Amino acid sequence: LGTVTVLVLPFSGQRSTQRIIDGADATQAGGPNWELAALWHPLRAYERTLSTVVRPRWLPDGSTFWYRYLTSEGWHFWLVDPSRGSKSALFNHARLALRLSEETGTPYDSNRLDLEIISVSESADVVSFSLDGVRYAYDVIRDELSAVEQPEESPPHPYCDPSPDGSFCVFQRGNDLYLTELTTSGSHEVRLSADGQRGYAWGEEPGLTANGDDTRRSVGALWSPDSRRFAVLRTDSRAVSDLWLVEHLSQPRPTLRTFKYAMPGEPVPQRDLWTYEVATQRLVKIDTDRWKDQTLSELFGGSTWWTRDATTLLFTRRSRDYKQVDLCAADPSTGKSKVLVEERMDDQVYIKDPVEVEEGLLWWSMRDGWGHYYLYTSNGQLVRQVTHGDFNVDTPVSVDTMRGRLYVSANGRESGRNPYYRHLYAVNLDGSETRLLTPADAEHEIGFAPSHEYFVDNYSRVDQPTRSVLRSADGELILELERADVSLLVHAGWRPPEVFTALSADDTTLQWGVTYKPFDFSPERSYPIITHVYPGRFSEFIPRSFAPFSFDLMLAQLGFVVIQHGNRGGTPERGLKYRIHGRNDFRDYGLADKRAVIEQLAERYPYVDAERVGIYGGSSGGFMTTSAMLVYPELFKVGVALSAPQDPAVYEKQWLERYTDALVSADSVGRSNIELADRLQGRLLLIQGAQDDNVHPAHLYRLADVLIRAGKRFDMLVIPGADHGLGSWQYFQGRVLEYFAEHLLDWRPTGATVFGSEVGQ
């Protein structure tokens, strides 16, 4: 269900471009431009990327803040006083550099003070930080530097759930529940349960280890704000079938890894919700029962919350068909519960965390076709709809109870703008007046002050570097803070991607997308086009904010036009009508829009070669990639499918059950790529992690089996030890680039080293 993500980290030292392209051979005439792609390898581009957003660190007064920001001139540390509309240096860089040089005997550049783990005193007169492994405190007023003790950087145990006051920590060991009391003189451990067993464990996930295992694990405990109680799920997976993976790299012998995995139509985990009160040492079971095979956990977001006064536990329960959700309130002392909100839809019910306000609770719902907030009393009586209109409210950003105002991030309200751009709005809790606070036509990332008086607005587009401004809670511009410095990028030849629009296959619904072109682009040339896909259902992952480097940008530098756009059925952000498109058309619902957009771009731009079309994606995007190659083989000539669930019948049960009306999976006709395998005409590369416990390798082997029996030529790569994220991203991304270069640009590899595989290692 997730995307294949890439973690990009900086590395020290200089590595030659030639080292990146070893094995890729030199650029052939009319072939891929390996040197340009190497120049824009993510780790190369990272070295030219400076700060792009302001992250405010609010001081105790709730309004004043500081932040650090890197430009081509070096690091800057700023103190902002919104009441005065002023920005000043947090400290004197030259003086601090001098004091550090005196203290250590090592010269420090005042513009290159890359301080870490920074904390600032209430009056901003003392700045504490770590540098080169030493902790310092710098008195800004007295210009005095002193070495101090390093602060605690981690909780007592990384797999223990600590209470808010730090007095207790709860964890799972051997499927049972334990509590550690932390005191100044040490810690005291108490066993809270003795009935845990394999498949019936205390914790969010079923424990599969033998009782007596000393390994600590998080149980996903939710502590009350007053640290008196915690809530925890107990999971019964004994009726759920086992699945297996062979850990080929285990030493000295390969080992068998066993885990519970429910496929569509099969028995599913049963969960109970419990609370534990520290003072009375009582475990209390919460009354949660309503539907057979219901779930008490959510894939996207939370499912359990404490009220601010810690007297009530809120939780959701969902029916197995995903069309019914109850928001309930429970007494943690007795376990008794009552229903506050019943949410029912013909599609899956989307939910978000409830928001506690003075009058009760704000509950998000798509009941009128768009995502909006509704006010309920604490007893579950509907008071009013708070937000209205044909647009989607995304998340609450802040609640000002004194003014009776809700601040929300929302998209699609401003006509003529990209419907994915999120803006900030102020809405009165009585449902009156929805006011736009961020006027710029861009994606907005908001940092609201705890005082509710100010907010920092980082706004950008893929084709516009970030601007950061300070505004009052009424939207008045107070101070421009920063403009992202892209001088190093531009000097190296960087150009921003382009935003485009095209019609869906219905000739009515507009799709917004992003195009990446080679930086040596010429409109006189002809370029293959590659589409990066993710079919959605919950998100389309279309870029909307400034990001100076990415895999798609690097891929384009080889000599491709690379695009990314949505499709009907892809996201609830564009309303329920858009989302439910093709609900039971599980496999093909988004393909017609992908095809329509490519055909329009080819007709619109002579440089787009519609005879050389590639497609790639990860996870569900890998499923869509394979589907496109089989459903439209005359259009899609080259595809790379990563970690792809090719057969929904053997995938995690909620993928099929969440988006179709069928609960029985044996009939996967019209849903699986397996049944269309004999239609393959183009070149297809399948990449799979051998230890993927999300998309089991069975998907790869089942598709490979039918392709072989159909006599089809295809390529596959199994990465040993890799999970759903595919392990070393430098390696598998290099293989992706080389595959498209070989089959869309007629390039032939001659060396033994994969492009970019050694970078950063």
C-alpha cells in the first residue's frame, strides 16, 4: 500500500563524476547522457541544496521563536519577535567562533557554525548546543562559553513507551505486558500480564516469539495526559494463517521466518482494547464489540485518543467492509462505552483525528461529498457543520478557543488554482465566515504559534522556490523571513520542473501534473516519455512543493521527459465523486487517464515521442505499471515494477476488501495481473525484495511463472535481504535508469558496475 521511499543523506568527501558512471560507459551519440545524470544524482544535488523552509522553534512565551537557515553565505541563526516585527541574530557569530577557537584550539569559521541539538533559554540569553561531540552553553549577553554535560538523547529503552511525565515505561516481552517505574535511584519492573501467547499477544501487533524471550518491544501504548493510565490493544491472531520467508543471508544456515498474514476472505486478527491504571494496578477491558471481524486500528492515522482532562478514552471501530465507522467514548475505570458518531458510506469511510474544543468534538466526514468538520457535543449530539463548500478540508492546524476560531489546511477552494495546493483558512466555530489567510497561489506549510497569534507560512511550488513569511492570525503580513537560495543549483544548470494540465479520459476531469525535462533540453529533439505512477485510493503523491532534486529529475537527465500526474479514483482530496471512480474496477480504473494524458502531451508537444513510452512505480505503482503494460501493450513499451502486489488474492486482505464490494478473494478475475500475462509485448523489469513481508515474493514468482509458460521474455531482480523498501536505493535505482536507457535509448551496458551504486557508500 505504501510507496517505495528513498532516504537521502549527505556524505563527506568528494567523489568524481566518473566514479558514478563506471559501468555505464561514456555517453553514446544520441544515447543517454550519463554525465548529466551523474551530476544530478540525489547525493550530488544534495551538496548544492541549501535551506528551503523555516522551522520555527517557539520560546515559552508562545510567540517569540528562533530558527536556523543555510544560505550560500553560510549558517544563520535568527531570533524573531513578532510583536515588534523584528528579526535579529540569535547570537554574534564572530564572537562565538572566537570563543570556540579559544576553547578548543581549532579555528572556527563564523559562517560555518553547523551547531546541533540546539536549545535556547526562555529569555534567549543562553544558547546550548553540541559541536564535534562536545556540549556547550554560550551566554549571549556575557559572551561566555562553557562546556557542559551532554543531555539525555534517548528514552530509557528505544522499544519502550514512556509516560508523558517520564515516570513510567510500558513494553512487551514474550507476548506479555510489563511496566517499568523510573525513579532517581533506578527502575523497578512489574509484570502486568501472564496470559500472553504466540498469536495472542499484548500489543498493537501479534507477538510471534516464544514466551520467555527477553527482547523488549513497543506495544503502541497510548498514555493519558496525566500519566495515570495507558490504553493498549490486545491482538488475537491465532486463527490467522501463517506466512513464511526464508532468510537466505542468515548465518551459518538460512532460517525460516514465520509471521501472521491475513489474505482477502480469510480469518483476520481480533482486537480488544484495554486500559491500565497505575495507582490501582488494574487492567480494564473496554466494551468495543459491534461487528464481526471489526478492526480497532487504522492504517492511516490514529484510532484511540484521550480527552484533555484524561477522564475519557475515545476510540473508533470499523466494520470489515470499511463502510461503517463508529466514534465511541469509554470510561477507562469501568470499561463502559457509548457511541458518539455513526459514520456510514457506500465507499470506505475516511476518517481523521477528532479535535477537542470547548463545546465538544470536531469530527471530520465526507458525508456531503467533501471532507469537512462537524461539531458534536461530548454526548454525541450533532450541533452544526462547521466548514462548508465544494472543497476538501485536510487537517486542523490550530484551535483558538478564546476567539472561537478553527484554523484549517484545505485544498480545492480557490478557483483556477491547482486543486492539490493546500492553503490556510480561519473558520468561526459557529460555522460562519471561511477566510483565506495565505493568498499566494502555491502549496503552504504552516507553523502556528502556541499563542495562536502568529504563524510562519512556507509557500512554494515545484516551479517556485520556497518563500517564508510571518503573518498574524488574521493573515496580515508582518515580516518576510527568507527566500530559498538556489544560486548553487542554478549555477550548476538546474531548471525547475513544469506544471501541466490535461483532461482525463472522460474529456471533462482536469488532471494536474509535473514534467521533468533534461537540463540540456532542445525542442528540436525527440524524447521518450516516462510516467511515474501510483494509482492512489488514499493519495496520488503528486509533487506540489519545491524539491530541488529527485529520482525523476535524475532520470530525465538521461534524455527523457518524465511526468507524474493523478487519475480519477486516486485521492479523496478532490472529493468523493473523484475518489469513488472505478470502485470495483480494481485493476484498470486509473489506466485510461494515464493513457489519455500521454496522448494529449504527445499531440501538444512535437518533442514527445509517443512510440517510446515508459512507465514505472513502486508497490501499488508497481501493480499499475504491470497492468498498463498488459492492458495497453501498444502504448507502454518499457516498464519497471518495484515491490508490486501482482495478485490481490494473495495480498494483505484490506487492499482488496477496502476498495471493492467483495469479501471473498478466490475470485480475482478482473483484479489480477496474472490473468493478462500472455498479453505482454514490451520489456518488463520486476524488482522484488527477498524479505518483503508486505508484498510477499510469491507475487513475483506467480507472475514469472505465467510469463514463462506464455513464452514471454522479461527481466527480474530479487534483492537478497531487502524488504518492501528494496534495500540499497543506489543499486536498484541505478538498475532502473539503465533499463530505461537500454530499451528506450538503444544503449548497451559494457561495464560490470551499476550506475551510481557506489555513491555515498
